[in-house]
Amino acid sequence: MIDIIFEWLAEHWMRALVFGVLTLSSSWLGGYLSLRAWRKHKFYHRVNVSLNYISNDTLKIRTLFETDLSNILLNNPAAVKIVTRAAKRTTPDNPFLMFSSEDNWYILNAVLNEIAERFQVGTMKASVDAYSSHIINVRFALTCEKDDDVKLHKIRILVISEKECSNIYKDKVQNIQFESEHHHVRWETLNKMIKGNYGAKMEIAL
């Protein structure tokens, strides 16, 4: 068996060498990029989906789920690249991911499907008995907030009810309080999202 291996290496040593170099280089590059992302606190391949609402004059931010971007985009490398590039282009003044008209519908639809899947139990209840579930209209938008007070840069999908949107749009929310100091960034983002009409709408059955 060993003789066969040595014979193969003698005939294909160049191919084996190139394969070994490429394997080591790929491993090193992957480790380097991961370390770089960790040091800079930039995770553009990670997606956090949160519910944003106001209770007792306090902004509440609650994570619904967090996942890899590729899971939402059906493991499509081209789509992942489009979204990560959009995330890198955001600024503190404009935290919203912007896409071409050609890509926008497909990306928003993929996000909508991912969110809807998390509420499939409520949807099934609604199909059986309209009184067994509560349906709310929400708006969602893809963001990457880069204010100095934001410690981690990642894609954040903000979900907020249309009722809350209406109150914010009409400036009915006064003297807003925050659970954490850096949540002022989210409040600014929500105001820009609602008054600038960013994002898309959907129904959620609870």
C-alpha cells in the first residue's frame, strides 16, 4: 500500500504540492478573515432579527432570532455578496441596505419568508379558526447601524408594528426612554425608517 502511495506521489508530486499549498492557504485565509472580523467587530454575514416596540414610554428591543445570512438567501453566494456589499456601504446617517430594483424584491421576499416561517404555528391557527390567533401588520427593514455607540456591526432586520409606526410618524411618542444608553441609535433608525418609508410590510399571525 505504501509503495502505491509513493509511486503515485512520484508521478503526481506537482499536483499534490499545489493541492497542499492551496489547502493550507485557504485554511490560513479563512482563519485570518475570521480573526480580522472579530477584532474589528464586523460580522456582515450574520443577521439579527428584532422586534421593536414601545411599552411604558420605553423603547423595547427583543431579538426574535439570529442566523447566518446564507440561511436566509438559500445558500446563494451571489445573493450573499450583494447583501454584504450593501451592508458595508451603509453609514451612520443612512443605516439602510439599498439594492437595485432588480434585486430588491427577491431579497425582501427571502427575508419575509424567513420571518413568516418563525410564526407558522400562528398562521396555521389562523387558517383553522380566525379567533384562535391574533394577526398584526408589521413593517421590516434591513439595516446595518454604524454609529459610534454600536459595538457590533452586523445586519439587523428591524420589525415593528404598523400601529407603532403610525404613532412615531405622527410624533405621538414623547419623552422616550431607553433600556440601554446606546438604544438611542435604534430610536433614530426607526424614525428614519418610518418617516423615510423604508422597508416592506407583512402580516404576522400570533
